[in-house]
Amino acid sequence: MTLTHQLVADEITLAYGDRLVVDELALEVAPGRITAIVGANGCGKSTLLRALARLLSPKSGQVVLDGVELNSRPTKEVARLIGLLPQSPIAPEGIVVADLVGRGRHPHQGLFARWSRADDEAVAAALDATGIADLADRSVDELSGGQRQRVWIAMALAQQTDILLLDEPTTFLDVAHQIEVLDLLADLNRARGTTIVMVLHDLNLASRYADEIVAVCRGRVHALGEPGVVVTAELVSEVFGLDSEVIADPLTGKPLVLPRGRHHVS
Amino acid sequence: MSTARLAWVGAGAGCLVLLALASVAFGNREISLHELIAALAGDANGVGQAAVAARVPRTVLALLVGAALALSGATMQAVTRNPLADPGILGVSSGAALAVVIGIAFFGLSDPYGYIGVATLGAAVAAVFVYAVGSLGRGGATPLKLALAGAATSAALSSLVSAVLLPRVDILTTFQFWQIGGVGGAEWDRIGVVAPFLLAGAVIVVLSGRGLNTLALGDDLAAGLGTQVRRTRLIAALGAVLLCGAATAVAGPIGFVGLVIPHLCRLVVGSDQRWLLPFTAIAGAGLLVAADVLGRVVARPEEIEVGIVTALIGAPFFIWIVRRQKVRAL
């Protein structure tokens, strides 16, 4: 798997109508690595992810993929390089798992082209990689939240892109399923070298799973780098306005943020 | 799964052939099998044969209109991601109707091409208007807001139709049959005029199927999969409006086919538009032919117009859909 795909945000300004959300932000996504975008609610991290996925055009600046402006490339061609899993995708009523995963093949199919063997193989591989091959004929409506999230990730895998963008892939999941999903993404990154960029709420999970942390604050990159360097009590205070203590996680040695609330702290 | 779907499509097509034969055989005049065969062989000498000869174009028109309305409804449901979408409920049929009435009353419209053009234009204007009104306020075009905007618009447009017609006794009778919705007056040359428009609409809609499949996953995901969301919506909607406009121009506003059929078909072949759309066309054609036969048989020697029969079938079904919990999702 090539690691050559370079996704770069070049001084992008993003706004919804008149409301400025991201202000001249520059970011080079580390190829072949896992990047976690963290920040307070409303800081613009999801908006940034939408721009990286070409869902939102910058008011100024540009998002560049391999040296070419993202918006100037045919959208279907981009969809073969960049996959996106939004925060709350919709599963059509009654759809079965294999069908939903198969919809990830859309960018690989022409207007008249029939379903091909490559499509079949991609779907089978995606079902295997996410461990849901035995659910292939089940209706998505019947699945639990954790299983459903695996189905969506399988759909993104069937798209066979070198870059995968995920907006809070662990929301609405219990802690076991959060770990399960992040382990799955780490497997994918190790096995195929897929570049992963995800928005995460949980700083501790971000520190544990990401190679790179991008801390976004008020529409700008506040800090960027390895979790061990970036995630400090100072950063948590500046970005989240939260008083905390950061220790080394006894399991991994990565930073572990212990928030200091107003109660129960001696 | 594909084999099962294929079997359903085959079974649907088989039923359709039987219904079409029934539609030629049964009518408000009883005829013998002998007369039927003679007539189908091209002999139109007897009264029975003449009746059969008149029923053939009628059957063909019912097939075309039923398929068109069902396809139009299925597409509108996919485009708006709204289970309540239907040309009748969204006011699109009424838009077509009002446009035709105005054309007849004030501009002496009589040319069949004029009918189709005006009806399609009226359908498009009504569709845009209802979508705009339904999108106002928080949350955008939710299913219920769209349905309410459509119902209100539909009622308003129908009153306008009456307002235009009432002082014009001269055109009232010609218009009345059209207004109720029927395929009784079918003639080959009118079918020939409308068929290319229906075909064009059907091709547009069916080719949009794959794009509509991604739209069903939400706009963000569709865009991520490389679908041009706006363009796909616009093209598919255009096909749906063309289908509804042309069908309404030739048969008058016929309700509920576009609502009922896609829901039933989804239960059978699932939500994949590439299967759903063709199956919907078959089932819609079947329903309209069946409704037409029923209307001819139950009230002998009178006829009940097909638009009334579909409304009787469709209204309870509409209530059933609204009462289902998943009405917000599709």
C-alpha cells in the first residue's frame, strides 16, 4: 500500500453563512498514521473534517490532495482515495448488512457497469476485517449499536481508500465497543497503512490510539504532535478550560488526563 | 437475495400479463370468449369485438400511467428521503391539473403536446413551491412538514381549479372526467404522444437509481461516496416531475398509486433502488389496471373512474403509513 497520498489544508477559512468557524487553519495530515483531532465543542473540529472530505468548500485557502486542489478533482475520483464516515449516517429501513456494505462500492462503479467480482471481493474482505461476516444477511435494524458501527466501518473499508476520515466514530458506544472500534481502526492502519483522521471527544482514547494529536481551539490549530508531547495539563486548560492533572498511563505510558472538578478532589 | 428479487420481478411481470388480459376481457359489457379471441385477432365487426378493440388502448394507457405514477412516487420518496412523498400528496398532481385547466379555460388549449408541456410545467412549479414551503423553519424539509405543505397546497390548487371551472359551463363537462382521473377515453394517438415523455422520465429515474441509493445514507455520506448530491437530486426530481406531469396530462390526477406501490414493493424487494424502481413500475402498472377493471365491473353498466378506486384503496393505506413508527426514517 502506498503512503504517497498527501492531504493538506492550506490556510483554510471555513464558515457557515456569516459564521466563521475555522480561521486560516493549516494542517498536513501525516500519511500512513493515525491522527486524532480534539477540541472543545464548537471549536470547529468536525467542520475541519468536513472540509478535508470536500463536503465544505473553504472561503479562502484550499484543501490539497497530492498537490491538486481537492475541489477541482472529480468527486468520484476523490471518493476512491478518501473515505468518510460521518457522525450519524442513515441506514435505510430493512437494508441487510451485505447490501449496506456494498454501497461503499459506489465510487468504483460506472453508470452502466454491473456489480463485478472486485466488488464482491471488496465486500467480503470488509466484512471479514470487521468481524461481521456472520451478520451479512441480517437486517441492519436488528443490530446493536456496536455491531452497527462495525457495519459502517465495513462500508468505508469496502470503498478501499488509502485515507479514511471519521467523525466521532465512538459516540453512542459503551466503553467496550469504543475500544473495539478503535482497535479495529488501529488494525487497519497497521495492516494496510491506511491514513486515518478522526475527530475524537475522549482525550485519553485519543492519546492512546493516535500517532498525532491535532488540538483545535477557536478555529485554529492550537497544538500538533505526538500525544506524549502535546497532551499536557497546560493544553487541557487552554483548549478545554479544564483544570487537570496529566499522568503517564500505567498501561501504555501515554498521557492520561485526570480532570480536577470542584468535588471529590482532596 | 438477487435470485429472490428476480423471482419477484418475474412473478410481478406474470401477474401484469394476466391483469392486462383481464382488462381486455372484462368490462361493463359482457362478451364471450369467442368474441374476445376474434377481436384480438383483428376482427372488429360485432359489438363485442368493438368493445374489446376499445379496451386494448385503454389497458395500455392504464399500464403506462400506473407505472409512471408509481415510479414518480418512488423517486420522490428517495429524493426527499420522505416516506410520505407522492405526486398527489405533495401537490404535484394538483399543480399539473391547475395548469391544464388554466390552459383550457383561458388559452384554448387543445393540442395534446400542449397538455403535456403545460401539465409538466405546472407539476414542476408545484413541486418547487411545496419543497420551498416545507423547508422553511427549523430542521429543513422533514417528512411531516413536506406532507403538510403538500396537502395545503393541494387543497388550495384544487379550489383554484374549481374557481376557474365553475363559471365555465362550456368546458366543465369535458374537464370533469379528466379531473376525476381516468383512462376511459384512451386513444392510440394520445398514447403515442405521451409515451415518449413517460419513457424519457422513466429512463432518467432508473439511471438515477444508484445515486439515489447513496442519498439514502444521508447527504454527507453520499457526498463522501462521490455522489453530486444536488445534481443527483435535481435530475431525479426532474424525471419524477416529467413522469407525473405527462401521466396527469393524459389521465388526470390519480392519487395514491405513487404512495402505496413503492411501500409495498420495498417490503418485497428491499430498499435497493436498482431493484425497487423497476419492480415499482411493474406493480404500479398492475395496480392501475386492476383498479380500472374493478371500476368497470362493480358498477355495471356504469363505470367508476380509476382515480376514485385508487383513492378508496389508498386512503386507509396512507393512514397506516403515518401511524407506523418509522415514518421519519426511510
